[in-house]
Amino acid sequence: MKDRDRNRWLHEQLVGWEREGIVQSDQAAALRGRYPLGADDSRFGVMLFGGIGAVVVGLGVILMFAYNWSEMTKISKLVVIFGALLAAHSTGYLLRYRWLRPILGDVFGLLGTMFFGAAIFLIAQIYHISSHYPNAFWYWGLGAMAMAWAVPSLAQGLLANAVLTIWAGMELCGFHEPMLLRPLAVMIASGALAWYLRSEVLTLVSGVSAYFIFCFFGTHFAGELFPYAVLLTGGLYAAKAEGLALHGNAVFPAAGPVLSKLAVAGMLFASFLLGFDVFHEKHVYLNLRDWGGTAEYVWWALAVVSLVALLGVMAWGQRRGRGSWRRLLWPLLAVLAATTSLLIGRLDLGGDGVATAKSLVFHALYVMPVLLVLWTSCDNGDARQVLIFAALLAVWIFARYCDWFESLFTRGVAFVLFGALLFCLSIRYQRRRKALAAGGGLEHA
């Protein structure tokens, strides 16, 4: 049973329980707070499609004016720009606060922020301002982030994440700017906004945005290093998710599961890529050493912070007898492997044999957790997880088809073993489903 369906059932039952005196009013209120219904899907759908519509309308209006832009005077251009900006935000304000239509207010506010971004570029064109063009995305993103905090607005927060991630990519990859504070400020502001709004969607988007920004730190001087950035950032997410669980986060309980899923997805993706030899060629690590400065400090700081966070949370969980080390063992081993691999490459140690050993380690870090989750998912009767992780294992088998299994015989053996494994898992899954159904535990599995 999904959490939302379970919580909806509980809310329906609480009405009768209060009436019959089974629970008191304060107890019912506490239970409703502990198990909230969450956001209404229909409201989110209105905001999603309305937001997409606002973006499309904004682009359409910009293109319409661009068609006659050269024929307009400078004053008329400014009137159009500021008039559209003022009209969109004024309509959004009235809808949100005067007519109590917050979703539609968000849509028009998003349209106004689109016009704000267009205004930056158009005014620069009117006055022939020649500047560092990523700055336009920086100021546009800052405006969207300010609106997201001022309203507050999920839609504005999503737009701010998208624009500021594009800005970071332009600065770090396009211009090789060795900046640090502004990208970190973006990630902190976005994560704090997600926490303030208690939004799972914004938490997910902020986490993905942070993955991209940390990748940009590496790809601007060595593109093959980006899987390390993903893996080390995933270690931080895993530590934070476990830390929130240990703390007993009742303010935003959905944050931990979202971070945990981000960690698993990112670390599996990175481990899969690092299993290929191309990511362990000598020149990749020498680029890290040659650039030095802020670029290199970011990598080692990320590795150290990730290790310290994982070890600290594991020690905290051990002290509280919660067994956190079991859940964090795989992230810790993966972060240790990534840090060791970077250090070996940085010191220019070893040769082709070392590169092969690194690849094998990351193959193990990918395959072992996938097999473990497959086995436990069969025990729990979780069909969705079984399908997802079986697909992940199949992707790995097919990816290694060409470089590992050179002869038809070895390829045949690989597919026979994979098919036999799936057959055994299907039998185990069916048996567990029957056992759970007989014991009445299937609904919650």
C-alpha cells in the first residue's frame, strides 16, 4: 500500500474513531500531523501544466515582439518590456492574494519571471551592452530564486534551479571560471527552499541540480572525472538521509527517502560508468594535478567531507543502536574506492593493471548491491523494485557484452547464467508473494 493511500485511509477512519471515543481530538490531530495526506495531485497537475503553459506563452510573446523588434523605437521597446513584466506580476499578485487563487497566481508569477529573463537580454541588446553573457542567466536565476523565497513558490524554485544550473555549466565548462562560492550558494539556497516548502519535488530537483554543478567542477578540465563527482555527492546524500532518520525528522519526513533514492541512483550510475577503462586513463588524473588551485581543492574537499559525513553518521547510529553501518556500508566503500582511485591517479602510480583493478572494483560496487536488493525485494514481495533492479542488472550484462565476452561461447554462458538467475528470482518472488498473502502481509509489502 502506498503511503498516500494508507494516510488517506487513516484520515477517513479517524473521523469515526473520534465520534466513537476510541481516540481523543488531540490524539487524532497528532496522528493527522504525523501522517499527512500530502499535496493534492490535481493541484500539482494544474501548477505543472499551467507552469509549462506560462513558459510557452512567454516564449511565444518574446518571438512575436522579436519579429517586429527592429521596427520599434527604443522607448516603445522599453514600454513593452516593463509593461509585460509589470502586468504578469501584478496579475499573479492579485490572483494569489486578492482572489485567493494561489496556483494561478504562481502561473502568472512564473510568466513574469520569464519576462524578467527576456528583459535582461533585450535591454542589453537595446543599449548594445557587451558583457560576460552567463551573467544574464545569473541575474535571471537570482531573480527567480528571490521570487521563490518571497512568495514562496515551488514553480519559481524549479525555474531558479534550471536557470542557475545552466549558468553554472556555462561558467565552469564554457569559460573555465574557477569559482566556488556562488555555485555553493546556489545549492544551499535551493536546498533550504526545498526544506522550507516541504517539497519532495523541489528536493529531488535540487539534488539533481547539485549533481550537475559538482560535475561541472570536474568536466571543465577533465570530462572523464564527472562520475567521481556524482559518486562522492551521492555519498553525502546517503549520509544526510541516514542522519535525518536518526534525528527523527518530523518536520519534513519525506526528505530522507528522496535523498536516499538520489544517493542510490547517483552511486549506481557512477559505479556503472567507472567500470569502463576509459575513465581510468592516466591523462585524466594528470589533468586534475596540472590544473591545481580551486579546481583540485574542490575534489579533495568533496571526498573528505563525504567520508567524514558517512563515518560520523555511522558512529552516531552505532551509539544509538540503530545499525546505520549496514545501510551506509556500500556508500562508504564506494566513496573510499573513488577517493583511493583519485589519489592513485593523482600520484601517477601503477599502470594498465591498476586501471583494470579499479574497473573490477567498481563493477563489484555496481553488481553486488543490485543483486542484494533483488534478493531482498523478492523477500518483501516488492514487484516494482524487482523489475527495476533486474533491468539494471540486464543493462550491465548487455553493456559488458562486447568488451568482456569476446567469443560466442562466453557470451552464451553469460546469458545462460543471467537467465537462470532471473528464473530463480521469479520462483522465489512467487513463493514469497503467496506466503505474504497467506499471512495477510501482502497489502503492506
